[in-house]
Amino acid sequence: MIRLERFTRDDIDRLIGWITTPEFLIQWAGPEFGFPLDRRQLEKHIKLAGVKPPDRLIFKIADPTGVIGHLELGAIDRLNRAAKVGRVLIGTETRRGRGAAAEALEILCAIAFEDLNLHRLELAVYDFNHAAIRCYEKVGFRHEGLRRDSVRMGDVYWNTCVMGFLAPEWRRRDPSR
């Protein structure tokens, strides 16, 4: 049973331990953070989430064994009722590929569409991250476009897939919602 809990300063060192290479940091966070990830960067990020009303919600993913991951609902736009899903990570390697991320995303979508009454969720994922793309599709996200050569990593460019999920699609998934 997966649950989402607020990410706090007490969770910073665990998250830093999961981010072990510059490539992994870019995949997880995009260009906002520099490698190596450190407490200062994450404390600043958490502080920015403390504005009222918050423009982002930062969560740790937990199961009965403890904290296993991280995810965020960011760029919350209350006027347009939209937000971006990001920084999805199952950091505990033994829990990867076992449905924890999809379960966490289901909970995040419920918060977004039901509690916050948002209309649209969006995310970006690199096109070579097939496991993540399958996970997002399983939850209900649809491909909306491709930003070609959007990120440069050394001498290689990465393509970014843009995926979206609308509240009516969420509600159609289960008539009891």
C-alpha cells in the first residue's frame, strides 16, 4: 500500500543519496538543480514550495517498509486549473518496476483532479525512458508531442516527450469517481 507524505528537510539526505550521476539528476529534475545535488539546493526548493497558496506540492512516496521515492506536483496554475507532474523517482531499487510509481501517480492524480479541482496535468519525459513512459500511459497520460533535441548532455541531445491527462479522462476511468 503506497502513500504520499509531505517531503521535509528530514528527507533531503535520502534523496541526495539516490541521485548519483549528472545524467540521473537531469532525468529526474531537469536543469533546475546542479550536480552534485546538495542540501542547499533542496532547502531552497522546499522553501519556494512554502508560499501561500503553494505553487508546488512536494511528496515522498512511502510503503510499509519506509520511504521509497519522491514526486511533485509543480507549476500549479489555479487560474487555468493546470499543473505539471515531475520529479517522479522510486529511489529504492528493489521497489522499481513493481508498480509503486503508478500507484503513487494515481494518488497524485486524485489530489490534483479531486482535491485541487484541476483540469489538466502535464509531464515531460525523455523519449528513451521507456519504463517511465509505460508507467505514465498506464495511469492515463497521453502523448501530446515531442520536443526534439531539447536537452544537451555532453555531445548528445535528448528528445523530450510531452504527455497530458485531463480531468474528464480521469473521471471516465472509474464511474465511482
